[in-house]
Amino acid sequence: RSLGRMGVSMDGTMVHIREEGWKELKVGCVFEISARCHEDPHTKETVVLGSAANNTYVAHLGGPEVFGRQIWADARQRNWMHAEDSLAIGDGATWIWNLVGEHFYASHQLVDWFHASQHLADASQIIYGEGSPKAKRWYRRWETKLYQGRVRQLVKALKRQADLHPDKSHPILQQAGYFHNNAKRMNYLDMRLDGYPIGSGMVESAAKQYKARFCGSGMRWSRPGAERLFPIRSAILSHRFDKMWSLAYNSPPN
């Protein structure tokens, strides 16, 4: 039977490993997409928006290959293949889209709105100076166009700014490259109207939960110790700990 819409999101956070230093912990979230009522902060009207529900999590300390297999296994366990439609959302990191292309290639792809708008804010400050009135006006004008999906116009505008400010051309062109590379993943208005979430808060909040557990004051982990605890933390956040404990407790001895 169809499970409706499902989604997947990925992010990274840092954990300190003894004798290795700070290492990236890759975090993934598989979720159902449900419609929820929210109050529009501008109009104060009640609007129906797509939101993440029934989230489950995986985490891996290491490269993307193993992590990709882990999150795909979790998605398959949740009958991903029977979903009527699906979404992959992330912050624009190359490794995320490589994994999406390998495991979730049939899904819609979307760069998290808040990361995209932050890159836009960074571009405005590079061009006109941090906190300047011109930077704020430029940001507000292009924020609306970005939300409407007019990304290619934005890329052209940034390239013009690079020509006008040769002393700042390199960082401006870096921002232009970010939007150019992700243009097909920035149709925010259409996706929101179609009932999809446009933010990756579901995985970012999870990354903070892992960080809260593993990055307390003075915490330094051995790699084996941390790797034993990551699945337990994932099970707790996914509301699967009782099931995990039951399976472990009743497993036959080796």
C-alpha cells in the first residue's frame, strides 16, 4: 500500500575523538511528510504547510559510503519504495547530493531554504559591507526572487557585481557558484505550494542532540567507545530503544 510522501535529510556535526581530534559525524533523518497548520508570521493567517513527522535517525563517524548504506537501509525498513512520492533535502554539501544520486535518485531534491538565504545574506555583505543599508535592501530584493525560484537571474546579478567590484570578485563568484550548482534544487515556492517542507530542521535538530550527548565539557571519546554508543543514541531519538533492547536481550549467545 502507498505510504504517502516520505523524505530524507542529511547533515554533519563534529565529535572529538582521542588521538584524532575533531571528526565529522554524519547524521541522517528519514521522515514522513504530513500537512500541518501554521500561522503565517506576516499575514497572521493560518496556512497548511508540509512538515516532517515520525522521524528516525542514523549516524556514522566516517566516510559517506557506509553512511549512505545505513540511511538507505533505514529508509527501506520504513518501506520507502512504497511511498507515493519523496523528497531529499540538505544544505548543499556535495557529499549529500552524491548520496542522494546513488540511493534516492527518484526523489525531489531541495537545498534547505535557510542555508540558501544565509548564502544570499553573505553575498550582500560581501558586496556592500556587513550591516549596511545597501546590503539589507539588496538582500530583501533578491530574497523574494530566490524564493520564487529565479536563481539564474540571481547568478547573473552576482556575476555583474563581481565585475563591478574586482577587489571582491573571488568571494562573490564563490557565492554565484553555490547558486549555479544548486539552481535545480531551489524551487522553493513551487515545493511549498505542493506541500513539501523547505527547511532541514528535522536533521539539524537531531545533529544538535547528538552533539549535546557527545560534546559535553571535557568529553573526549575513543573511536570504539563512540561508535558503540551512536546506534544507542539513534535508537533513543528514533523511539526504538525498547525494541533494540528487546532484540539484544533475547538474542542467543554467540
